[in-house]
Amino acid sequence: MPFESTIDVFARALSDPARPVPPQTLGREGRPDARRFAVYRNNVAVGLIGAIEARYPVTRRLVGDDFFRAMAGAYVAQEKPRSPVLIHYGAGFPDFVARFEPARAIAYLPDVARLENAWVEAYHATEAPALTIAALGEIDPGDYDGLRFSPHPAARLLRFSHPAGSIWAAHQEAGEARPPEAWRAEDALVARPEADVLVRILPPGGYQFARALFAGATLAEAAEAPALEGFDPGSHVVGLVEAGAIETIR
Amino acid sequence: MSASPASPTRVAAPLPKRGGVGLKADHVEQILAQRPDLGFFEIHAENYMGDGGPAHRRLEAIRALYPLSLHGVGLSIGSPRPLDRDHLKRLAALAERYEPGLFSEHLAWSSHDQGFLNDLLPLPYTGETLATVCDHIDETQEALGRRMLLENPSTYLLFAESTISETDFLAEIARRTGCGLLLDVNNVVVCATNHGFDAIAYLDAFPLRHVGEIHLAGYAEAEDDSGRPLLIDAHDSPVRDGVWALYAETIRRLGPTPTLIEWDNDAPAWPVLLAEARRAELAMARALALPRGKELRHAV
């Protein structure tokens, strides 16, 4: 059998347990051996499920190991990595969780998974010096309205339908996690100005404001984005800079 | 990006003929605090293909103090399909940035139409597959601007169409491409059990003069359909006695060689891993102290 066909048959049988063990493979009896081929099937599944487990530890805790393994198994069966760089694999898992029928009852699960994915993206993002509070202090207050801020490469903004930031934070330590004090939709900022990833739950209006700034609006334009009475853009700018979410100012 | 500005702060690149271990994130803090006397660290290249972040910060700190071996697990050299050019570029960029003493990859495939399958999968050994693998190695060595080492695989089955022995296949690859070889002694023991051949006979037939590094690891035990033992290259436990014995024999024939302990899954606490590397260095020293002619012979 030509090389291409041999590998093709092997690869299809790996991904589909309903297919027979490739007939050109031999065990010690000189014929196909199901247990031998199962080692490869198992390696593929266990390795990819392991990558999803490592990326989504809180999601896993929320549903338990067995449920998570089954859910991750269903994901890896239909979505193989597009590249050998597994640190990028599993970014589509939150959307899969949102569609995964057995998890429907846990409505906040996809939001928590989205936060965990953003955390990993921030962790591996390009290095860049973040704007400092001192640099912000050197700006003439008369120039504030026209300022534009570019986001730090690690910064991610997230809008949730549930208190996913509080749920995630409550699961950062071992032991029983306390439920959120208020069950409300939260927005979050994920940043990594130095070595450590930080997650901040944004105050009201903070998401719309930061999103406008990151999209290139001036400070004065962005301050209108939340359409909130008494919105104080100054405190939000300081919050973003302190979190290391801004790279440059102009 | 030029590599030269970083060089003065780094130790020399070549791997010493000593023991080394796979670098685990959880161990880095202890390593940097204790600076243990160790030959080198090996990394899986794909784990360092993010743009930035703590992984690179840790690796820079380690590389300043120790020689580094770059070990790829995703290039899919043994595939009939063309190599992934983007992946070759990523490997070349890592090699330029960290100046590893050597780069190695596997005689295996891992990518197909569905995507990356995340396992080192086997291929038949024929004239056709030999030509393909040699082309891929030529392309890799060209892209990285250096000689690479190719590792012998652990396999759980054979192919009906194979016409060339694994040792002849590897020898011919080395002859045609000029690449070196990475001899995984655990893989030899695993394959000898799985396919029912004598590990010493494999060593006799292996083109040892091309070997630039040795891997040692632990295996797991299962059974095949006929109830025969089936060893699995699990990298999740200490090196077994039979592997240590074959390692000693390999060193007697080969001389001192950089030797890596692979313990990637369920990795132990740092002192345990370090002790395993020390054991390899001791085994190497003992093997070299034994007079020649005391080699293990074929099982009767």
C-alpha cells in the first residue's frame, strides 16, 4: 500500500473508534491487534483531553472530573488542534460548552470558561512595557480629552451574563468556594504587564469605556460610551493603567 | 532578532557529556535558587512557541545558567505530507533565540487532515518512506541551519509493507542526510518486548557512531490481544532496571554521551528528578570504568 494511503487509513481509524484496526498493522501474531492499536487511540484522546483540563481548571472544578473529562472528550473528538502548538488549542472550548446539552443547566459555565481562555491568552501574550502611573502624571490635564490609549498586548476585556469573575476568583484557592455575594452580570479585565496574570472585575461602565478606548476613541469620546450618569473617566483610566492594561498614550 | 547580544551572559551552548533532565515549570524556582550541578536541560520546543510570558522568562533564566537541548514533538517528520513551513519557522526562531546545544525530533508522524493528533505515530519502513523522511530532514536542517538528531521511536505495532529494519532505516537516513541520531534506550527496551526481538541485537545493528544524545525513561505495562506483555512509553515513572542495564552497555560501546531523564507525566518533586539524573551520571561513570570485553552478550 502506498505511504499516503497507509497513513490515511491509520489516521481515520485513530479518530473513529467505529472503524476497524488498520489491516496492514501487525501485532505479534502477524495480524492486526486491537489492544495495540488502542494504545495510539488512547494516547491521542488522553493527550488532548489533558490539554483542555490544563487550560480550564476552574471549569473542571465546577462540574467535577468525570463530567469534565466526558465534555472535553466530546470536544477533542470533533475539534483537533490545527497546529502542533498546543498552548493555542482549546480556545473554542467555551463556545462548545455553551452548546453542550448536558451542561445547559449550569448557565454560568461558558462565561467561566471564557475567562480561563483569556487568562491563558494573556499568559502567553507578547511582552511589552506597560504605561506607568508616573507617565500618566506627566500629562498636562488640559490635554486629557484628546488622549488616545493603546491596549497592552496581554489585555483582554470580557462581558459576562453571570458573576463569572467572582466565581473564578472564589475557586483560586483549594477548599470549598463561597458563592458570589451578588448574582449579577459582571465584566472583567485580564492583564499581564509583567510575569503575573491579573483578573479585575470592572466597575459599572468600565467595560464600555475600556472597549471604546481600546478601539481608538479619545478619552472624551470613550467617556460617553457607558452613557452613565456621573461616570468618572479619570478613575477608570487610573484603574486600567494600574492593572497594566495600557501600553502607550498619545 | 540577533542572538549575539544575549550570548555573553550565557553558559556555552554545547551539551556536556553528562546527565540532564526535562525542564518542568514547577521546578524552575528551586533550580534557580539551588543552581544544582547538572549537565543540561531539555525542553519540548512546542511549549515555548507562545509570543511571551512566564514560560519564556523562566527559560531565559535557565538558559543563562545551563546548556539547553531543544526537542521537537510536533514536526511530523515521518508523514507523507509536506512539513508545516510555519512550524519550521517557529523552530528556527526558537533555536536562534535560545542557542540550544542540539535540536532533535522523532521518526514519527503526528499531523494529518484532521489536524495535529498529539502522539508520535508509527510509519512503515520502505524505500518510499525512507525517501520522504530524508527529504523532510534535509528541509529541517536547511531551515534551522544546523544538523539535527533523529530519535528512534517506541512502537506498539509493525506494518505489513515494511521491507527495511528500523536500524538499517535509521542508518540510511543518517548516511543520506548527515543528521545525527538520538538513541532512546527505553524505546529500545519497549520495542524489543513489544515485537519480540533481542535488545542487544538491536544495539549491535544500531549505527552508534551517529548518536549525539541518549534518552532514558520509565515505561508502563499492559497486554496485547494475545496476552503478551505490551510496554508503553509512558514517561511517568523511574527508569527500569533493564533500561539501566542496556544503558550501561550502550555507554561501554559509545563512550560518554549526553543523557536525558524523561519524566514528563506525573513529574516528581525536583529532588527526585535530580537524583535520577545523578544516577545516570553514576551509571555512565561506572560503565566507562569497566574494562571492555565485559559487555552483555546476546541472550541465549
